Amino acid sequence: MAVETLTFGCRLNTVESETMRGHAAGAPHDLVIVNTCAVTAEAGRQARKAIRKLARERPNAEIVVTGCGAQVETADYAAMPEVARLVGNAAKGRAETWAPTATARDRVGIDDIMAVRHAAPSRVVAIAGHTRAFVPVQNGCDHRCTFCVIPFGRGNSRSVAVPDVVDQVRRIVDAGGCEVVLTGVDLTAYGRDLGTVSSLGRLVQAILAGVPALPRLRLSSIDSIEVDDALMKVIAGEARLMPHFHLSLQAGDDLVLKRMKRRHARADAIRFCADIRSRRAGVVFGADLIAGFPTETEAQFARSLDLVAECGLTHLHVFPYSPRPGTPAARMPMVPGDVVRERAARLRAAGAAALDAHLAGEVGQRHRVLTERGGIGRTEAFTPVRLEPDAPAGVFRDVTIVGHDGRALIAG
């Protein structure tokens, strides 16, 4: 029977959905697995809306809900009559969870995620519709940012052993993969729990040395204050590690950062970006930024706005602050909703202007792009390039940039 997954949120969820799809392939009935996100209140609202729509459109399908939403908002999902079963993050990757007999188990199967101590290696070599392969190397988070519930959805930080990661990357390349993205909840915390001297930088070194046929390696979101010396060395000297880095910055004002319980100051972020630029030509930065964090004044917001230029950010992920029940930030004085939305709009406008300037600077340049579906390719710095609509996916092409449309480069 048909097994479908509906995925919200991060790249880690994307890989885990593919794992669940494989485990559930023998389901004796129509099954829809909804892999939820809890990073914002809006993510939960969208997931519950999608579940209700699924139930209307596929009344005979069993809808199973898992992911961080199921883990931390259990009561909200359990109260939905459309949901047949809840599966916690600890169990969703296990084959036995999706065995036909599993339907006879408790409807709400949410285990203690904090009791999980190990990260299982992935065996997914490709995901339908994706050119890049995502390799989870770390899960969970030991930090307690005041706005975030993800540690309670994912548990404590834990890492996949280096040999397992290298083996997985080798399997992907042997299957024809051209680009691998290392993913995790707190990626730069990689290795601290392994009991040996390890770090994200040493893992990257091991992958590049152990899989010389890998053309491109990327990192998902990183925390700049946690970047180790080995990773800085790799960034400077390894062309196969792509020069695009997405930073978890969140704000540009020191008092707001302190209230967020972040581990870096404004000056740290600016210094990190300048340091990377001095080591690697053509580097491009993206960043997560929150608009309207509780207590944020206009002057404090302006420092976040200024950070776009001072760090030279090109790709912004802007999140209007939304309170998560049970977090310390939810008990702080709120910024009015209309002000939050207005500040988010201003941040997005600054991001759009920065992207436009970056795109304009690329006109006339030659780039090697890896093609994707829909006539799109990506440069080394992850900038999208528009190609002909019928361009085959998954191949490298050398192109000249002849223009841009404000969102992507255009190849001649």
C-alpha cells in the first residue's frame, strides 16, 4: 500500500522522513507519516492545518505524527481526532516502530528523549527530488537558548562516530552523489560526546581524506563561536569544502543576545566573518535572525539590522519572534505583534538588498554549477543560477553569468 511522508522543518527531518519511508514500505494500509517541526508556533500551526487537510482528502489513510512537534506539543496533536498515532523522536528511526504490528501499540508513544545517549548513523544515500545528499552527523543540543524548545524535542547533544560518517559519505559517492551536506541540530558541537579528541573540523578532514572522489562538501547551520581551529584550517585550504556558511546569529545587540542566552557577542560575529573572508576568497554568508525578541527596543533592533552589512550577510532567514510555551523568553515582556512584523519586514528588505548586490557583482563571472530539478543550478557559494528549463539534474556545468532577476543568477 502507499506510504507518504509530509515533512516540516530542518534537513535532519528530511533525512529521517526518508528513513521512515523505507522502514514503513511494507505497511498493509495507506499510511501518511507527518514529520513535524516545533521551532516556531507557526510551524506547529501549519502542520496541524496540513493534518486536517490530509484527513479530508484521504479519509482511509492512517495518519501518524512524529517529529519535534509530537515530542514537545504532545497534547495538541493527541487531541486531534485525525491523528491515529504519535511517535516520539527517539523511536521514529527504528524499523520496529513501522512494522505492521506497531499499530497495536499505544496511540501516544512518546519516550523520554533526554534518556537517549547515542546518534544512529544514516543509511540514506539519496532522497527523491534532491540533488544534494544530507548526512546527519549530530543530534540534540546541550544549550538552553531562552527562546528555543528544540533541546526538549531532540534531547542532549550526541554524535555519530567518524568512521560511520566517512562510510556513509563513501556510499553516497559510490551511488553517484556529487554533493554532501553535513547536518545536525548543533552541528559545531560535533564530537564532544565521543570520548576521544574529535571536532567538526577533524570530521571534515577525515571525510575529505577518506573520500577523495567527493566533489563537494557543505555544512548546514553553524554556531560561529564554536568553530574549532581544525575547521578554520579546512575552510582556508580545502576547495572541496564549499565557501557558503550559514550562521546562527539570531540578533546583533549584546543585551538581546544575553537575554537569548546566546554564547557570542556582536563583536564575535563580525570578527568571525572578517576572519573567514581573510582566509577564503569568494565566501558567502547566510544567517538566522529573530525580529522582535521580547524587550527588544528600536535601537537594539537597529543593531541587528546593521549586522547585515557589518557581517556582509547575503542569505537571510528571518523569524518574527513567537513565544514558545515553557521557555524563559515567553515570560519576558513582549514586543507588540505589529512591531514584530514590521521589524521582520525591514530585516527581509535588508536581506533582499544584500542579495541583489551580491547577484549584481556576479554578472560576467564564470561558475561551475551543480544542476537541480526545474532548470536551477547552484554555484560553489550556493547562489542559485537559472538554466534552461529542461536542463538535466545532478551534473556539473561551467556557465557564464549574464544577468540576474533579483533572486537568482541567469546563465548565458
